[in-house]
Amino acid sequence: MDVQIESSWKEALKEEFNKPYFLEIVTFLKTERALNKTIFPPGSLIFNAFNQTPFKKLKVVILGQDPYHGPGQAHGLSFSVPNGIKPPPSLINIYKEIQKDTGIAMPHEYGNLTRWAEQGVLLLNAMLTVRANEPASHSKIGWMDFTNAVIQKISDEKTGIVFLLWGKFAQEKQILIDETKHFVLKAAHPSPFSADKGFFGCKHFSKTNEILTRQGLEPIDWKLLTP
């Protein structure tokens, strides 16, 4: 498989790309396109999280579930939307927590988190594609096998990574993480349905930077620079 993905990830995950389940993902997506189904994100952005955050630069993992399924929203980074797209409610709640936790003023009209990714924050969705207007429509095509393998690879080959697991779905991935060598921070999901049940007040953004600083690493600058 000639997967277009950043070179250090391509090396780390090379065994996955030749496994039967991954070939089935590719076949499924080709079939969807042949049937004129609209898939998000566009093909060039399916592996955007990996391309923006090389394996060797990785410091933090923020795990999402499904790409946004509305037009123009998904660009391969969990919780993030491209320039010109209004931030969804979960992202607004993330901004509120950052502001309260760190004092950083966040731009509620702008939702592109690429700047975090470039600093070593892997914004990973458990599923990397979705059919337009059909949430979780690609949840059973094999992506979970792939992203579970990604988390396992990070756990096995890195040390000192901070995993932010928000909500029950993300927390189910905790079993893949070796907590003797990594850090796991858990909270409720930032969705409007659950943010007040433990996401607000979790202080994950300052805690992440405290952990990175203790390891002698550059903390994440959560501030976003609007265009």
C-alpha cells in the first residue's frame, strides 16, 4: 500500500498497511466513491493528524471519536475545523476550559487546531472517515483496528506521552496504554451534554504542561493565532 503519510509514521505503522483489515478499508472507501457517496474528510486529509504531528515529535494525544460529518468541517484533526468554519459546541467548551484553566483568551469564531498539532499534539479520531451527514457510518470498516494499533504503537515505542481521554469512548482505550511509562488524564467529554459533568474544571491543559515541563520538554502553547 502506497499510503501518503508522514515518513516517521509510515515507518512506525508499516506492518499495519499490509494487513487484510487495512486493505479492506481501502476497498470499502473506493466502493463508496464509486457509488458517488460523499466522504469526509477529503482523501488528502485522511491522515492529516499524522502529517501535522510526526511520530518523533509526539508529546500529547487527544482522542476523538468520529470526523465531523457536515460539509467543510472535517480536516483530519480531532475536534478541529478548517479556517472559515464555525467551531462546533464541543470545541467551544474546550476553549472555555482552556480560558478558565490557563487564562489564555481563545477565539470563539475560529476552530483550526493545526497550531497544536505542529507542537506535538496528535489530534486523533478513532475513525478516520465518515459518510456525509451519517455520523459513525464508517465505525465498523476497520478504522478502529488501525487507530488501536496507533495507540498501542505509541504506548510501546514512546515514553512520557500525555493521553487526554475525554468521555467513555476515549476512556475505553486506556487498556492500550502502559501507564508505567505514560500519563493518562481522564474527564467527561466536552460535548454540551456532558461538559458540566466533569470536563469543566478538569484543568487538563495546565496539567499537561506541568507533566511536559517535569520531563524537560517544551510545554504546549494552547493559544491560537487567528488568520
